[in-house]
Amino acid sequence: MGKDYYKILGVARDASQEDIKKAYRKLALKWHPDRCPADKKDDAQKKFQEIGEAFEVLSDEQKKRIYDQVGEEGLKGGMPEAGEGGPQFNFGGGMPGGGRSFRFSSSNPEDIFKSFFGTGDPFQAEGADGGFGGMGGMGGIPFMMGGMGGMPGMGGMPGMGGMPGMGGMPGMGGMGGMPGMRANMGGSGGRSGGPAMRKADPVHYPLKVTLEDLYTGRVKKMRISKKIADASGATTNVTVDKEINIKAGWKDGTKITYEREGDELPGIIPADIVFTLETKPHDRFERHGDDLVYKCPVSLHDALTGVHASVLSLDGRTINIDARHVTPETVKVIPGEGMPNAKTRTKGDLRVKFDIKFPDLTDSERQQVGSILRSSSGHHHSSHFGRK
């Protein structure tokens, strides 16, 4: 049992060409693979192919007449030659061999869509009026013929010498073509007339990441919500998951753009979805360009007598920090322990500053420390002023 093209398009067997075109317009927009979520693209592609094939047959009076008598299998299998029994079709009549067989082969559904809407973009097509933009070349949607007798205008049709169909038939770029084509002097190149569709403004989302994410790189999943309208204008809310491959070394403000992934609404090109990188505050490090800054807490005793500390790196290693003595202005640089730079394939430095913790002292202890500091200060002053 062959395909029921009328059922596929949802039209009656006595449907007019206008009804067939309206049905195709609605279904082609609904099932175009570029408008469907990734997990449903395979099913949509099959449905889209069926819709295009059904329309290609039912919108062509010749193919439709054969299909109505012998169905899909007879249409695709080829009609028998005269004398073989069964029905016989001759769509030219005058050319020798006019009783030869007709064989149909379905076209690329994308070509059918583009011919109908004047664009291959389903989002732009929503604003088009449909009705074939006119395909150039050998007659628009192609079909195969077992002989030259079945093509209208080719055999004994009156006016072979002066018939306007040989390159001048309205709405066609050459011989044949599908009925309902409207004139388009540029072949299949885009819509004719009407204002250009406006693209919606970009939709921005923050992409919050940690310094660890930016140090090693990772894949982060984001879920967004969007509205999708069908050909009738009814909208459905859907969620779409995006996997974002965060590269090691990316910086705040980096933008990741998914083109035309926003709401799909009638008369407007969907917006771009833009994720902008934002780094979460870190409990140990601050980032300055490719360098990392770490404030190492030390006691006053260690600041005066020597620092022996360590810090856990962003990839889980222990980095040792040693210094003979430090002040609040001391900065110790540890090369190559900063953030990676993908362009230079190098790493920045780790810059260690020291947060000196002063102890709580009694009055007596403060006096003792003050005496020691005054003595040390006096010693340095005398040494300085005693130089010649």
C-alpha cells in the first residue's frame, strides 16, 4: 500500500490547489528540521520529506491525475507501455513515441521549500506569502520521464515554434515546472516584495564560572527557555540545553553566541543567545590579567624571622612560599603559577603579598617592643648619619 498524499497534507481528495498550497505552507514551516530541537531532527526530516513529496505530486495536475488512478507505487514504478495491459498516459500526443511511460522521482524537500517560499530559511519564510518563487533551469522541481511524449508543450502541442513556455512561460525559468509558480526574474533567489524581516535583539545570559574552571577548562551545561510558534501562531514553551566548552584561560567578558536560538515567533527572525563570562569570587586568589594574586597571612613573628608557608593551587598542587623576612609592601613572585594563556601557550605568575597579623599585646609587652624598635631605629639612623 503506497503513501496517502492527501492524508499527509491533511486535505480532501477534491481539495483545490489553493487548499493544497495552504496545507503545505503550514506543515512545511512546522516540520522544517531547522526549527525543531536537536533530539527531534531525524523525525522532523522524515516528516518534512513526506510533506514535500506529497505537495510535489498533488500540486502538479499531471502527477496528481496519475496518482489518483494508480497511487504512489504506480507513480514511482512507471506506467506500462501500450499493449502491456493496464492504464496508459500520454501527455504530449504529437511527438513520435508519445505513448511511452511516465516515471516520477521525488525531489529534494529543501528545493521544494525554497521554490515555494523564495528562501531556504524557515524563519524568513514565515513572513513570506508562499506560492513558488519560480525555479530557473529545466522546469523547477524535476521529474523523470521514460520518453519525450509526456511533457506538456514538448510533443505535438500547438505552437511548438512560438509557444512562450520555452524559456518565457510566466513564473518559470525554462521547460516544465510546477503549477502555481509566480514570476521571479531572479530564479530562486529570495523573497519578492514586502519589507525585510527584523531580527530580534540579542538575549543575554551571565555564565558564572570559577577560577578552577578557567584554569583547567571544562564543559558547562546551561538550560534556556524559549517560545516556539507554529504556523497558526500558537506558542509552546520549550527548554533547550546548551553545552558550552569553556577554554582554559578565558577571561571575564568573553562572549559565547548561539545564532538565532531565541524565541521563534511569526514575522521576526529569532534573536541570538549570548552568554557572557563572569568569574565568581575566589577564597584564595584574585586574577589580574594572566597573573594570580594571593594574600598570604603571616604572624608578626614570622614576618620578622622568616616565612615558611604554602598555598593550594587551582589544580590541587601545593605551592611552597618561603621568604627570609617580609613587610606589608613585600611581593614575592613565583613564575609560571598563574593563569594559562591559550594564545601564547604560557602561564602568568603567582604574586604573593603578605598580610601581617599583629598580636594583641599587654601594656608591658608593647613597651618592650617599642623599646626594641626605638633602639633598632636609632642604630640605623646613627649608621646612616655617620657616613661621609
